[in-house]
Amino acid sequence: MQIIQHQSELRQALQGAPRIALVPTMGNLHQGHLSLVQQAAATGALVVVSIYVNPLQFGANEDFNRYPRTLAQDIALLENAGVDVLFVPENHTIYPDFDASQRSTGQDVLVSLTAVADRLCGASRPGHFNGVATVVLKLFNLVFFNGCQQAIALFGKKDFQQLSVIRQMVRQFNLPIEIIAAPTIREPDGLALSSRNGYLSPAQRALASGLYQTLLNSAQQHQAQHPLSSAQIRALEAQAQAQLQQLGWRVDYVQICHPDTLLPAQGKQASYVILGAAYLGETRLIDNIEYQI
Ligand code: AMP
């Protein structure tokens, strides 16, 4: 595995590779990330993993400063995972006008998505998905703009809305990139693996699978009670929120949506996704479950 920081070295390492599979991450790697790497390796393409904690996607009061940075441990995990190139860019490589003294990325050209990015997590984290889409487009350009003929990028369904945003960006910018979506890897009690789980106290960790369990309950109830009207679906969402509150969560949202548009489900389709975001203390966790009726 080659570890690369600079754009010129990256271009050299990827020169002439006909197929490249990219797994963008923010590091502090766990089995969820490794499952993406495994799927990337299974494509037979040259595998690039990136680790970059992107300041542009964090709000002013969010956890950018304390986000776990564990590069040595991440390198050890990736060493025998079938990765060809680990790209660990510096801020200036991603943001040419980065200004550390001003704590500014200097980025004044943004990928700004509307419909799919304004809702759910986008409503409570304004600008978050612009930051995500912008950094991902930059990574695509850095990694794939080397004459590679087949470009593949892998993202986890754990971040379901992020996946929709990326798909929409690829579609609307006509990017010749295949997006592979990978299933969510969970702890035995159902908690989705996340770098932010490390923020939880033991008492919070004991409660944390409640988000998944509540979403699962609601999805099963919807399946059992089908057909539900739009108003009944909204009532099911409200019930899930109340259950989470009783379990000790501060709820941001629980919504049952159409999996393609992420608009609130109206009860007339066959495929659904229930998404939730809620806080245990200061820690904001998200999860989702897709289901069919
Ligand atoms: P992050 O480092 O949190 O930005 O995540 C990098 C990639 O890993 C994203 O595509 C995530 O959706 C994916 N990912 C994070 N957690 C999981 C998980 N538990 N299962 C599968 N993929 C995940």
C-alpha cells in the first residue's frame, strides 16, 4: 500500500490505471469502512482509499476539532485489506486557498444541491451536504482525472442521504462514475458502526441501539398495517419520535420517505426508507432502514 499526500504523487501512482475504485472516508476506520474496501477490492480495480476530515462539511458548533483522528491505527487496518493507494491529502491539496489562521477553506465555488440536500440532516446541518458534495467532487477529480477508463466510487447506505446527494451530483453533472452502495455494518445489538459511537459514555452506549430498534419497529409496524395513508404514516413517525424520547434521546427527526427522492412517503409505493437522527447527550447519531411492502 502506497501512502500519498500530494496531488503530483497521486497522479503518478494512478497514471495508466484503467479501472479505479475509490472509497472516500474521514478515517477512524471500523468494519463498516473495511466492508467498503472489500467490495472495492472485489471489483478488481485499483483500490484507492482517502482519509480526510473535511472542514467544509462541519458546522461552526459541530465536532470538527474533536473528530477522532487515528491515522496510525487506520494504516494498520488497511495494510492487508487489498488497498493499493491510501490518499491522505493536506488541507491545501483539497482547498488551494486554505487559510489556517482564518480557519477558512477559502472555497468559494461550491457544489450546491437543493431538493435532496435541504431536508432531513440538511435541515438541521445547513451547508453540510454542500461541503460533502464539494469535497467528493474534488476527490473524484483528483483520483479519476488521470485517463482512467472505468471509475467506481463506493459509499455506505449508513449515510443514506449522503448517498442520494452523491448520486444526484453524479447524475446532474454527467459524471462518468459508477456509484456502488454498500449495506450498513452493525454491532450485534443493531447499532450501526460509526466513528461517532466513540463519543458515547458506557451508559449512552447501552441506550444507543434504541435508534435502530425503534426504526425497525416502525418499519415492521408499517409492513404489518399496510396500506397506511399519508396521515397514518406521519402518525407512525410521531410515535417513533415519542418512543425515542422516552428512551432518553433528543430527537432531530424520524421520517418515512421514498428511497429515491427522500420526500415524505405517501403510502402508495412499494419501497420505503425510514430515517432517523437523534442525540444522546451531545452525540448525534443517524440510522435508516430500507423496506419493501
Ligand atoms: P465516514 O468516514 O464516516 O465519512 O464514512 C466513510 C464511508 O463509510 C461513507 O460512505 C459511509 O457511509 C461509510 N460507512 C460509515 N459507517 C458505515 C457502516 N456502519 N456500514 C457501512 N458503511 C459505513
